[in-house]
Amino acid sequence: MQYRTLGRTGVQVSTLTLGAMNFGRIGRTTQDEATAVVDAALEGGINVIDTADMYSDGESEEMVGKAIAGRRDDIVLATKANMPMGDERNHQGSSRRWLVTELDNSLRRLGVDHVDLYQIHRWDPRTSDEETLSALTDLQRAGKIRYFGSSTFPAYRLVQAQWAAREFHLGRYVTEQPSYSILQRGIETHVLPVTEQYGLGVLVWSPLASGWLSGAVREGREITTSRSRVMPERFDTTIPSNRARLDAVERLAGVAEEAGLTMIQLALGFVTAHPAVTSAIIGPRTLDHLHAQLAAADTVLSADVLDAIDAIVAPGVDLAAHEKFDTPPALLDPSLRRR
């Protein structure tokens, strides 16, 4: 396992992060299975665990808490808030009212007195940066969080938040958690240059592109991944964007084979090769998945392999741009772009 400094914090983190989204109902994972995955991940050198309040409505946090009991101080523990937690209209978002309440809920579920990294799961256009950063700064000063970060923010919102922190003399986001893979390279255009400019640590999610780059998706083979059962439209190869992904995967498989690598090693080695990326979040559902992904922990791709990838999916290109989560609201809601 390799380790890198998380932004400018001085904290050393593994280049692979254990994501716990599949713990609980979402991944149909039991506590024993989740604990076994955590045990194996820590043994393999991973020292970061990332979860969120909304994963299986808090069940993921509860499972992580039980799995790390007795070894909390050896782990960089990260969670997130902002997404809806139930039907109550104020049980979501980035207001002081909600963040203060929900952090206590997360700490209770995790069974800890603080988290190392508290992340705003999505940008909340209804809440000012000053409101959110002020609440996070107070929570940090209270000792309940060590650092705070953002997740899937558009580049211009990352810049605005940095300036708001400076203007109002508040703590600032020290990390960003964007989606990034060989098939979704859009963040190379704006987001990663901004994170480099401001010295943010970057923890990328979906480096295997929801299973497209796991090796299980190939031409002429029935797609039976767990994600394809939940979101079949993202794997329907009659849709042009999915056809483009499958064509790219076939060409990438040839690159991986020629280099003597698995598709997982190619995919994870690609995202961790970018100088702006600190760690890639993996989300194994089983021990077999974890071991296959841990095998990529020390993968370093040659310049020739990286050039071959660029020839298949050009830098800055998203093959499925409609699946992005950082699209400005005005592009999604006509009322916001019309007088």
C-alpha cells in the first residue's frame, strides 16, 4: 500500500479508501460480512474508511462503528451529511440547524466522539457558504470533527467556498470527493485544477465506473453486476452512451491484457496516477471484491499505458455526461434559466 498526504493537513492516508456504501441494506451485507471486509482492508494497509449518514438510512454508519470498535485511533474516519434523511423537509441540506443535529446522530451511530473528516455530500444551493462553513467551523472547534470537506461540488462552488472562508474568517474545506474514472474524466477540465490550486485532498469515488471497469462487463456477455440490477438503464447497451462505454471497455481490456494487468488494476492505477488525486474509494460488497481491488494497491501505470488510455477516452471527456452529479441547477431546471 502507498500513502499520501491528505491535502495540506499533514495526515497520511492510503491510496485506497474503504467505502462503506454497500454495508447494510444497499449491498445486502450483514454485520459479520462488513466486519470481515473492514478487518481485511485494515490488514491490507487501508487506513481510511468513508461512509455517509444516508447509506441504508444510517445502517452503514452503525456497521462501521461496530467493525472499528477498539481500534478507532488507527483509522481516518470520514462520513457525510446533506442528503435527505426521511420525509421531514429540514432533515437534509447544509444549514447549521441540520448539520449540528445530524453530526450528533452520526457520532451516535458510529459509536465515536469525533470523526476525522466531515463532508458535505452535495452542494446545497439554498444555503449560503457562510452558514455552512460557520457551522462546520464551530463543530471543529468543539472537537467533534477534525477536518471538513465537500463532495461532488462544481468547480466554481469550490472556488466560492474558499473565498467565503477567507472573507468571513472561517475554516475551509480541505478535501473534495468527486466522481472519477477512465470513463468519466470531466473533472480533469475544471475540478482537479481547482483542487490543485487550493491544495485540497481529493478522494475519488466510483473509480470502477459502477462496475463497468471491474472486468465483469464485456461484449457478448450478460451484464449481471449488482449495480446493473439496481440501475438497469445505465447498462442498457442499446443506449448510445452505454454503447460508447462498452466499446471503450473492449479497447481498454486489450490495453490491460497487453500490460499484464487486470481491468481493476488498470482502472485504479489510472485514477491514482493523477497528481491531484490522493486516494481512490473502493466499495467492495464481498471479501473477493476487496481482495481483487487490494491487488491494485501498488499498481503504477507506465507512460505508454496512460497514453493508450488517453487514445481511447480523451482527457476531460465524460462518456456519460448525463450521469454527472455536479451539473449547475440552471441546466436541469428551465425556470432557473428563463426570465
